[in-house]
Amino acid sequence: MAAGHNGSGTLIQGRYRLEELIGRGGMGEVWKALDESLGRKVAVKCLKPLSLSTDTSVTEILRERFRREARVAAALQHRGVTVVHDFGEYDGVLFLVMELLDGRNLMQVLEDTRGHPLPVPDVVDIAEQVGAALAYTHAQGIVHRDLKPANIVRLTDGAVKICDFGIARLGHDIGFTSRLTGTGIAMGTPHYMSPEQIGGTETDHRSDLYSLGCVLYEIATGVPPFDLDDAWSVLVGHRDTPPVPPRAQRPELPEELERLILDLLAKDPDDRPQDAADVGGRLKALRGAAEGPTRPVAVATRELPSWARGVAHATRSLRPANQLHHPYQPPELTGAWSTRPSQYPERLGVLAGRHSAGISLGRLGRWQEALDTHRTVAAEREQLLGADHPDTLTSQYEAGFCLNCLGRPEEALRAYEHVSAARQRLLGPDHPDTLAARQEAAYVLGRLGRHLEAHQGYSSVLAARERTIGPEHPDTLRCRHNLAFNLGRLGRLEESYAMAADVAAARTRVLGPAHPDTLVTRCEVGYLLGRLARWDAALETYVQVAAVRAEALGPEHPDTLAARYEAGISLGRLGRSADALELYRALVAARTRTSGAGDPETLRARHGLGVNLGRLGRWEEALTEARDVAAIRERVLGPDHPDTLTSKREMAVGFGWLGRWSTALSVYREVAEGRERVLGAAHPDTLTSRNDEAHCLEQLGRAVEALTLYRSVAAQQNGLRPL
């Protein structure tokens, strides 16, 4: 709950007694409560507290727009729309009081089916009810703007209700969420956003119809229309790529239902059904065809569109497009496992659904749950199919991926090495799935600091990929990107830069200049230019990347802001600290709006701001900034976190420049001791801090102590026993 609330038992406005937290999201919390005046159970949605904003004008805008949107929501009276009973403000928190629904939202329904789609009659019934509710609200001139499975509830009696009318608009207006173009990405959910929302153009009721098409696609097939690992690739898919026809996922779907879904997913609003009433009419015609019983089936995996293969994630080993359980079992493979599946078709179907559920949990960032799911499925598949069956190995591969995402690289490496050895034995050394496991193993070796072994792994995989699929296939380019990154970590900067520049050029040709993978590689080029002290070229690269990302994703998308942050580093290195300071001030404001004041990236931007204040000789301000950032980092990250210690070192630098050497010495020692605990006495960062400490001693006239410490550091740097 917000500040001032004790959660359960809190009485809001002398009437609504909070009983149980039943939901939490980006906008706030939802509580089951008792309306003590009327003696009925209700749901109370508490929005984020107003105190998060330091701008009183924004606070007033928030209050006024909340009242306006709440009145609009309360005026809606339709069986398919959640009833809003009351609204107000309590202890700095805006709240809505709504009917308490007895049911499950469609996201939960899909989780209950473990990734299986819903029966066709259920799909048609849900579509009709949602369509009728949208027809009513659109006739009132109201657009939902964030229609998704989590906002559609199916009650225990079969009725369907849409939730949160007005809330998405409220969040957009006051900055809890923001548009894709203008102030960043967040109004709407990527898997259900219309192309016009993504492009930042004017939206109307037809945007809701597109989102309805996304929802229907998912409940009819088990997966969203663009079921990819990266938010960027999902957005680009909505904007540029035709969806795979639903019947390619689930052949028994009626053709008329497929046609309706694809019409709703038209990129141009003019090509969609023009109103929800039209959708309702087409669904009524479908009802007869959908009356027969339809059993949920496992969803067949589709091939990703060409632009989306190997979507990049900054510096991690990019997840291969071929990893998502396409049919393995090549004809030449034989053995006991090749005949077992037919003996357990029902159980294997359940396991396929649970495997898909594990993938979905990973997409949601719930990596421990995903790991538990994949390990359980792997064990059962091994029992039914055998240890070397491709499906068993696929589950083990996914478990390795989860372990890596959980920060357990040693365990992930063991999983990948096991899978790659088995696949090499069964499928051959050059099979795409073998190479996928070997490439992930190389990535984990890099994470473990074993860069030479990682280099050998990447080189071997790259040679196989060039031999089998060609030098400019997206999977080959992904491997070359990772190899270039690893070369940089080996200190081979010129080679790393040359390879990264080649990959950037190739990705521009193959994927396009604005593709996320192209921009990730260009960022790596910028980083290497900086390490080669070519700061002008690095700055130009980052500015260009930031501009393209701003156009594609919005100026406040995290990846746009990341490129701007790197541009700020380049400006500082070029001696343009005044420009860097201006950039970082804007960056801090943007990060605070989009992620919050305590977010690590907000604090990184504030750190950069403080550094450049110091470079401009404004040491009192620099010291104040460093102190604030250090205090927040210590509270959020812990006293020995590297970022916390970096901020404390910046404090010590400020004390030194202000002539407060005794205080500086104390802080430098604190940093050195923290680094020694975490990194060890001989780590370069620890030794740097000991040198800082020696410098302070020298400034304080304690030359003998300073000399002794300098000698100790030098001895450790040379691998000698300290004198």
C-alpha cells in the first residue's frame, strides 16, 4: 500500500475496509474490501500515490483527470462492463471502488489450460460478449486503449466483463504510462497494441478492435499473434509483419473465425471491421459452426518472420530462433525413443502444454517458476521418451536458459554442455539445434569470465553456421556479433571493432537500418570506438542510434535512453561537460518519469550528472548529488554493491577537491574495504581504491604511510607478496 496505509484493515473514507490484496500492477493495487455502509463486498483499486510527483501542477492535473475519467467509467452501464460504484482520494492515494467479480481473467484462464487454446465455442462466446460491450462503449464515444486478456474477466456463470475503462487513458495522461512516440512506450501492452498506437498516431475505436483481434488470436491458438522474446520485435511485428494465419497454428479452427481475426488484425484501421456491431454480426453467423464440442489441442510452433529471427538483447547471447520446439526427429534417427510417443499421446500433449507454459512464464520474467516447470517436464519426458529424445533435450535446454537468467551461470553451463553433447551425437555437429546449445554455452563461458574458451566456442559455431546457412543469415550474424563482443573482452579491440562494424553493415543490408539487432550492434561499435579513444565517432554513433530508436519506439523508451546515456559519456570524454550536463539532466527527468526515482538506470543518469558537475568545477553540487545517489543505492542495492561503492568513491573525489582530505580518506577506505570484501584484495578496482587511499595520506602529509601503501599496491599488481 501507499505511504500512510497499513494494508489489510485500513478503512478508506470511513466506509471501505480493505481485507485482502488481490492484484498488483504498474498502476497500483487492487484490494478486496467490505463496503461497511451497504454491507457488500467490493474491489478497491488504489492508484500510485500522488506524492511520487514533485510537480504540484502535475498533481492537480492528475486529480482532475482522475475525476473526469472515473465519472466516465462510473457512467457506463452494460452487462459486459465492470461497474464502478465510487471514487475519491484518501491519504494522497486515488482510488476506485468497483464490483467484486467472481471469476478469472483470460490471462489466468490461459494459464489454467497450461498453454492450450480454448474450445472454439468458448472463443466465439467470449468474442460475442466482448464485442457487444465494445459496441456499447464505442457508441458512448469511449475507447478502452488497453484491451488485453488481463482486462477481460470470465465469471463463474459464463458472463464476460471488460475492466479498467478510463484507467489506461488516465495513466497515459499523467505519465504513469506513456505513448510509444512522444514520451516513450507503455500506453497499452506490447502484445496487444495496434499499429497506430505504436506509431503514435491518432487512435479511435478501431484500435480496440485490433486489440480484440490479438486477444481472440491468443485464446484461439494459445499464443499471441507475435509471440516473440523481445518487446521491440513484438512491436515491429504489429507494425510491419502479417500475422501467421491462426489455422496454421490450429487447423480445426473454422475458416470464418480465422478470417474475422485476420480482418481485425489489419495494419490499416480502414481495412478492419469498422465497428464492433459488424464484428457481432459476423460472430452470430459463426455460432452454428462452433456449437460442436472442440477439445483443446497443443499449439503447433510457427516459424518466426524473417525479420524477427535472432532478436537482439544488448550484450547477452541472443536466443536462437530455432530453439522453440520445432519438430526434431530427422528421418535418419532411430532408437527406442522414436516409437514411444504414440504410446502416450495424451500425456505427451499435457507435457507439451506445460512446456509452453514454461516459455510463457519466462517471457513474464518469472524465471524460477519457469525453471521448475521445465525441470519437471524434462524429468517426465525422460521417463516416457528417453534421455536422448529431442523433446527431453529441449526441456533441458530451456532449463539452462532459465538458470542463466537467474544468475546461475555454472549450472546453466552444465545444462548446455549436456544438451550440446547429446544433440551432436544424435543430430550431428552442424545441426541448428546443436549449434544453438553450443552458442549458449559460449555465452555463459563469457559471463563466467572464461573469454578464451568462449572465443573458441563462438569461432567453432560461426564456422559451422557460415558453412551451412551462409555468412549473412541472421543466425550467422548473431554469432558474429557475440564473437565481436567477446573479442573486446579479450582486449583485442581493433579486431573487435572491425568485426562489429562488419556485422552492423551486414545487418543493415539484411534486416534494415532500424532493426533492433542492427542498432544493438551499432551500440557495440560505439562502445568499442570509445575504448579506442575515438570519442567523436562514438558520439556520432550513439546520437544516430538514439535518433532511430526515438523514431521507432519513442524518445523515452529504455533503449532510446540507454543510447542517450552513452552519448553523454562521449560528451564528457570530449570535454563537453556542459553539453553532457544538460543531457543528463533531461535523462534523469525522463528516467524518473518512466522508471521511478530509485530505479538503477535513473541513478546511473544521476551519477553521470554528478560527474559532469565536478568536471565543471561545481564540486559542492557534485558532492550533494553523489551523496544522494550513494544513499539511495545503499538502501536499494546494499552497502557493498559495486554501484554503491562507485557513488561513494565519487563522494570522496568531491571531498578531496574541496580540500576535506580527512573525510575523503575515511570514504576511500570504506570503498576499498567494501571492494576487498566483494572482489578480493588483488582485484584491480580494490587496488585502485588503495591507491586513492594512499593519495589522501600523501595530501595529509602522512608520506611514510602513503609510500608503504603505494608499495603494497605495486607488489600485488606484480603478483608479489606485499612488503
